[in-house]
Amino acid sequence: MSVSQNEQAVRAELSVIGAVLVNPSLLDQADIAGAYFIQTDVGLLFDLLADMRHARKPIDATSVLTVAKTTRYQGERLIDAIGGAVRIAEWISQGVPAHFKHFSDEIRRWHHVRALRTRLNTALSELEDIEADPDSIRSKLDAATTEVAGKRAVREFAFSELVERVLHRVEDDRSISGVV
């Protein structure tokens, strides 16, 4: 992710948190989890809000700060990391963004892209081994793509085509070097 993409992701994450603080029912529209967030502490706060909603606890600045102090949410460290009551008040004052669902969807999409990149980098490091089995690597990449993106989105990333090109290049390199 480039710097501007990171900035966009951070803005989207903060917009989602602010929106949920104002209108907790928006959690029902957010198909994301705290692990999807680039900012770990903001993701932990998202999980805290989702847990509070699930437990039917009120979600307001005071309740959030009280629950955040529990060990599960890393106590005062989380509160300090997110900027405390002042930051929560700022998020609430910003209201609900008009594009909440879009921001939520982008957080999920960026998470999937980061996960795919991680798996692709792992596969690429395996390809550096001249003895690598292209079929085995192709299978691993297909499985990782399905796992990360979900079956409905596998082709969305044109990932298989990229894999094919890389594997053909490896096979060509083997032919040139005389390795079969």
C-alpha cells in the first residue's frame, strides 16, 4: 500500500469508528473485524464496540472507556493509544459519514489485498528455488487466493493469470538453464 493508500485506509478506519460511536446499529452493516484494520489499536477498539453491541451494552464515550479498561482490551494502554476521551469525543462530533458502507467495504478489500500480497511474497520466495515444483506452488497460490478472497472474488484479482505468467517464466528459466 502506498502512503496515500495508507492515509485513505486510516481515514476510512477512523470514519467507521466515529460512525459506530454515533450509531452503533451500523455495526450490523459492517462486514469487517478489528483484524482488518491497519491501525491495530483502532481495530481493537472496533472489536470492543462490536462486543459491546453483541452484549447489548450501551455504546457511548463513558461506557467505551469503562469497558476498554478491562484486561481483554489491554486496559489503559488502549485508551492512551487511541487518544483517550478527547479523541473519542472528536470521533463522535464528526458524525456519521455519508459513505459508511463504502468505507467498511474498503477496509475489508484492503485487508484481503494485504493478505494476498503476503501469500504472493511467500510463493515468490519459493520460486527462487530452481527445484521448486510449479504445480505445487500453483496449488498453494490457488488455495491461498480462495482462502483470502473468498470463492466469489478469486478471479476479481486476476491472480491466477499472474501466477500462470510467473510459473511460465520459471519453466522457461529452467529450460534455458538445462534443469528439467
